[in-house]
Amino acid sequence: MFARLLLLMTLVSLCWPLPAAQASSRVIAPSPPMVPPLIETPKGETPIRLHSLKIDGEISAGMAETSVTLVFFNPNARPLEGNLQFPLLAGQTISAFALDMDGSLRAAVPVEKAKGRQIFEEVERRRVDPALLEVTQGNNFKLRIYPIPAKGTRTVQLKYVESLSQHNAHWIYRLPLAYGDNIPEFSLGLSVNGSSTLPQTRFDNLGNFGKVEFAPVGNSLQAKISKLQFKATGALELRLPASTQPQTWVQQRDGDTYFLAEVPLTLQRSQRSLPKVIGLLWDSSGSGARRQLEAELIELDSYFKALGNGEVRLTRLRDKADPIESFKIVDGNWSALRTALQKTVYDGASALADWRVQADVGEYLLVSDGLINYGSQRFPAL
């Protein structure tokens, strides 16, 4: 995956088109526990507090966009830098990020990760207001804000999008609410577009959250909740009926037309025969050392156990492909190949298309971070 980062410095707006629709046969997977966002405060200072939290969720068929607006208060007598840990659930992706400047929210622009850190530090030294949002481990984000003024506030807005999971005949929308205790001001707005059937609500450790009551407004169902001194814990889950017929939505925004098409599919599973000759394309460029290599080996272990017996032809890809090495898999045992992969030296640029198809290879597995920064070759046609 490309290492991406959002950097806020200038008055640049960014358009985020809606992602393409995906097949409606997605199956819901268990969600990881939501860790409360934590804004770090320098030692010896009174902790920076979350003064208000405003969440707006908009759901259209199998897609959802959630906007989270957080206002932080610095009770100290000097300006401070804030560091916010913001975890997302699986399948959720940051689509926009903004920081308040001169009383209004200003949108961020995406830049390469290392360059973003460098610019942030240079701008911070000039005492200009920068903010930096970057991916850390897994699907967690770290947000650096400077300055949060003495006895003052800063406002941050994050938006994330997701393709909803489906369970039986329902779309599942999960909204984590574990933002901490005693938030002075909390508001939640939910909008379900193009549906006349009230969503089913489920509460996960939400305490005295109360009822979520939807009412028709135009072509949507809407719910609004406001609370004072809110203890934000747990998660809210909505279950919405999934249509069995194809549907299309069209929207105008900033002079452009966007559309979302959903075509329900019947999930059919059938066992396939694994080929006896496998081509393993292993990205061995310099960036490959930062991949989750142990997790990749766990996936391969499951694959080769299912394979049973066969041959694997390993090609290490860098700026120039290494010679092919052949390994035998016997009763799922691939220890020799595993050892070879663990001894891989990661260096050089990434030319992931620099390999040739062998006619007797029945299946190719490409293991990579997806970064291509060298060469003009196209991927071979299979």
C-alpha cells in the first residue's frame, strides 16, 4: 500500500469522489474492539480535553460516510501541540481531514509521508498552524495539531467512508462511540437515504444512551440526538434492509455528477482444484522490508496446506527479477521455501511487472506492498 499522509498548510480544497460500488454479497466479519481516541499532552501539563463531539453519519445502500468533528480545549497557560490517536474499524478509510483556521475549517492535501513530516516541522518552526494526519499501525491514524492555544480550542474534522458489510438480508453500519468520559457537548445525526423501512438498532456497551428514533424527512430517514456531559463508550449498530433489486443513485456536487450502482448478487460457493505448479512473485525491493512479513507467511501456510503436493517457482522482484528458484511441497510441508523467504534481502527499486509467464504454471501469487517505482513494463497477460 502506498504510504500516504494528509498535510494541512494552505487553503487548498480537495475533491474526494465516491468510491465505486461493490457487489452486495459481502459477508460481515467481527469488528475489532474500538480503542478510545487519546490526545497526548506533554508531561507536567494539565491534560488537553475533548470539549465537544459532533458525529454525522450518512448511509446510502451499501455505502456510508461518517463525519467526526472534535473540539479540543487546552486548559494550560501556554500553547501546546496535541497528538490524537484515531483508530478506525476494518474497511473504514479516511476521505477528508480539516483543521480550523481563522474561524473556518480548511481542508488538507495528501502528500508523501516523509515529505509531510519534513514540511510539518519546518512550518511549525515558523509558528504557522500546521496539522499532520498519518497512518500508524494497522488501521490507526495519528494526528498532530499545533498549536492548541492557551485557554483556547482547536477544531478538527475527519471524514471516513466504508462499504458496509452484509449479514443475511441486512446492511450493517457500526458507529464506534468510545471517545471518553464526560464530554460537555455531544451530538449525533444519522441519515438513511432512499429507504422507508426503519433501521434496527443494537447497542454495544452504550449504557444509558437511550432510544434512536428515526423520522421521514424527504427521501430519507433521519435521527438526531444531543446530550450534555456525555460518557462516550461502546458502539451503535444499525441494520438496514438490503434491496434484492438493482439500484442506482446520482448526485451533483461541486459541478460534477457522481453515481453509485448496486447490483445484488447471489453468493455461490464451490470448491476449486488448486494447480500443481504455482508461481510465487515475491516483492524483494527495499520497501518490502516494512511489510507484515510474518502475517504473509501465515497466509501462505494455509494455502500450501490446502495444496498438499506441488511445485512452487519463486521469483524475487526488485528493479530486476532474480532467477527462478523451484521448491517442492510435500503433504503441505513448505519449510525449505519458508526458510528461503525469511532469508530474503530487501533492497533496490520496485519493478513488479519484470517477469515472464511460464505456460505450465497454473496460478501466480503476487506478494507485495503494491509500490511500483521503476521500469515501464506492463504486467504479463495470463
